[in-house]
Amino acid sequence: MHSNAMPSGSNGRPDGIPDATVARLPVYLRALYGLAERGVSTVASDELAAAAGVNSAKLRKDLSHLGSYGIRGVGYDVDYLVYQVSRTLGLTQDWPVVIVGAGNLGRALANYGGFVSRGFTISAMLDSDPAIVGSRIARLTVRHVDELEDVVLRHKVSIGVIAAPAGSAQAVCDRLVAAGVTSILNFAPLVLSVPEGVDVRKVDLSIELQILAFHAQRRSAARPDSRPADQVGQGRGASPQAANGRGRPAAHELAAKG
């Protein structure tokens, strides 16, 4: 067993496309969709690179793995490049998806209209809460998680989305894998253990916010009028003494808040 298994390295992929390139293809596709929506028919590599947030040399190298080199003085055909990137990512067919967990996050995912236009169909939603099972979310009736294996088989589910609490996420993952699902998008705040051959992508919004907080703090500290680091947080009622020396409130404060 190993954690958050990913495809093999850049030299081990059967299609020869490096993993780093694969990770950037959806970004290029998003930029291309934006150009297409504005009626742009051709785009130069530097323009597309700027829209995607990469340098043009990297973009040209990435697209060369798809067999797309553009035309000197003209650039890339936007519609054709959308097709090439979509085909490489496997988006020229519909992928049935099951969402396990019909709480606030699961509901938001089910109601997101962008999945259908990008090649994904939410085939079913599952939950274990009797108050939620049987309710309607988007166009779906929430089914009990006990039906997971039947849902995967009936809808030929290829991708499982785990929006369940951390305490049940591993058990849900194990059942998805046992049912034949080999691609999992995990929103639960833990690292899943999966067998070889199962791909897991982890989305942790709190981690992303913490990274943004780090950069915001650095920018704030660089300003001439910024407060010393040891004063940050005191305006919200915190104090160095209350931090208990480890960046956490003292035990008596937690008890008082409880």
C-alpha cells in the first residue's frame, strides 16, 4: 500500500508525456476556453503562456508533446488546440462521477455546472445521513452509501469524489477501490492509503489558505508601517503568553471557550 498514488514518472508514462506537463494541460485548456469565448481564433505562444501564467518556452515544449507546434507568424489554432488538449486529457468522452458525501461541499460540487461542459457527468450522490438520503440535490436523488458498489457498477463510474468527513474517508476510499474505481478526488483532510494503480488527487482548501496567509504575512512585514511579528494577533485579543509557547491557546483558555 502507498499514499496518494500518482502515475509513473516522466520517463515511465506510456504516452511519453511528463507528469509536470500533464499537470499544466488543464491550465492551458482553461485559458483556451477563455480565448474561445471571446471569439479569438488564433493565439501566439507568448499570449497563451501569459494567459496560463507560464513562460512561452515551457508552453511550446509542453504542447510539442501533443504534436502541436503552431505556425510561425500565426500561432496556434484555438479550437484545434482545445481538441488536442481535451483528447490528451481524455475529455472527448463523458466520465461518470460519483460524489460520496452530500454535505455543503458535496452539494456545491453537484451544483457546479462546469463539470458537464468539461466532460464529467455526476451520475450519483451518496450519503449515510437519514436526513439527507432521499433528498434532491441538483437533478439527483441522494442515495444511501450502502448502495455504493451497485452505483459504481450500474453507472460504470470511473471517478470517485470523496467529500465525506475525515473519519470515514478511508473506508469510503477502500470501498470505491474494491468496486473498481481507480481515480479518486479527495476533499477530506487526510492522506488516503491506496494500492498501486489507483490515482488520488487531494484538494485541501485550508492548506491553500495557509499558503496564501504566509505570502500575505511576508508582504505585510515588508511594509514600513507594519507591526513587528510578535505583535501580530494582539489586536484580536491574543497574547504571546496565551500562545502557550507553541502557537496555540493555553489549556485554560480552551476550557473557558468550551
